[in-house]
Amino acid sequence: MEKWMNLMRDEDLTEETKTLISSLPSEKAYLGRNLCKYQGSWYYYNFLQGVLNFQRGFKPQDTDAIVASYPKCGTLWLKALTVALVERSKNPSSDDPTSHPLLSNNPHNLVPVLEMNLYRDTQTPDLTKLTSSSPRLFSTHTPFNTLQVALKDSPCKVLYICRDAKDSLVSRWHIVCRSLNKEEDRTILESMFESFCSGVCLFGPFWDHILSYWKASLEKPKQVLFMRYDEIKTDPHGQIKKLAEFLGCPFSKEEERNGSIDKILEMCSLPNLSSLDVNKTGKSINGIEYKNHFRKGIVGDWKNHLTPEMGNKIDMIMKEKLKDSGLEF
């Protein structure tokens, strides 16, 4: 619990950031932490420092690929799939599965979060390990308008994954409880539910986050790929082929016949990843145990935790917020 809470302390903010925060809308989050609203999204104070560092210090390369998402929307799964596809493109003839990076490292470490990991404490992080590979892989939880400031019109690829809001909420509740060494605390769930519905939640509002990437994918389809968690679950072959084509490494007919897609899907499946020693015992640089990132991954599991009234309220909010956008859930 202590290490997880350390991640959220507001220490070491620059005077410039403190001054900025004093001018921004501010609210309390469900755990009692302060949130401030910057460029339409809510952040913990030290995460805002990371956003500012990232926007000012990041030097994108045209070949970069960025996995974007609202938290707990299938991020780890998409990271794993992206790593597997990139490794395949770099070593197409490799027949040594034991050397694959996914077997010795967690997807969150292989694809670090820009504003929460790399740039949280500095504008000039050490990217040496990443600069030796191409494409470099990063991730972000910021909305597209905030990310775009840092990309500086770079043509690098952005892969966005979204999920039903109700399942995302329940998944976030579980990882919060696990990180705090608590059982399934209904009080926390109800507080998170109220925060979600008001839009005052970390990286929220949820609907604005999704819409920012949805609109970007319509305007820049060659740069921004919009994916849905439930579609990857129901049509994994079709979705991973789409992902590979977007990344510029499509599967050949021979690879499809040889079962290359099935091998990648099996390697990146949540049951397989969660069974690996590194994900059973390791911890992220934030002190969160890797095993806490894995759960059921089931579409519709929210029904086992939210009341029908809670589910209906979220559905009504999402329907209203997404109205006339062409995006439906």
C-alpha cells in the first residue's frame, strides 16, 4: 500500500507547476487525493507535472508507436500484442520462443507510460534502451488533444483501445482494492461510480477521452487506429491483422497458413501472460505488483458487481455524451 501511495504524492513539483495548479479547477478524487483539470482532463498533481514534462521534453520520431487508452480498458493486452508484432517484424526468421521479451518482462515495462513513468520527474528521461530499437514503443493515458501537443505534428502511429465504461470501472476498482490490500470494498466502488458519473476522475471524463481519439481516428486514419476491447475478444484474428497492417507489418499468406496469428494470440492471451513467472512475482517501477494487473478480462463482468441501476445510469450518460458522434457502445 505504501509504495502505491508514494506514486500519488505531490512532492517535487516545480514552482511553475504549483502556480499553474493554483489557477486550475480543483476537486477531490475518490481516495481523497487532489485532482486538477488541465486541457479538459483531470490529473493528480504529480501526474500533471509528468504531462507538462512530456509535452515540453518529448522528441518524437516518425517511427514511434504509442499505445493510448483510458486506464483499465485492455491496455496491457494491446501492449503485449504490439510488442509481439514488432518483435516478429524485427526477427521474422527467429525460431527461438524462449528469447521473446514478453517471457522475461511485463508489457507495462516494455511499453512505458510517458506521463506516469518516463516523464513524471524529468523533462529529459534516459531513453537509451528505447532508442536502440525501432519502432520505439510508448503508452499514454492522456486524451488525444493533450498527446498531440507533444507529438508536434509527428506522423508516428497512435493505437487506441476503448472498452465498455462499466467494465472499465469495475476493473479499475479491483486494481485499486488490490493495491491497497483490501477486499472488494463496496464503499470504494460506490465512490468511484459517483466520480465517474460526474466526470471528475483521473484522466476523465471517460467520454471525452474516448471521443478525442474517435474523432482523431476519423480525421487521421493513417495515424490513429481506434480499437474496441470487445471486438478483439470476439474477432481476435481479424483485429490483430488490422493492427499488423496499421503498424506496417502485415501477415503474409504463408504466415497465416503456418499459424503465426494463433501463436501470437496464444502468447499474448491473459491466461498465458498471467502464468509467467515475471508476472507472478515482479513489480513495476511504481511498486504495483504485476499480478494485480491481471484479472478475468471478461466482457460484461460488470453485471457481477454493479447494480442494474448503476449500469443503466452509466449507459444513459454515455448515450447522451456520444450522441451524434457516430460512436456507440
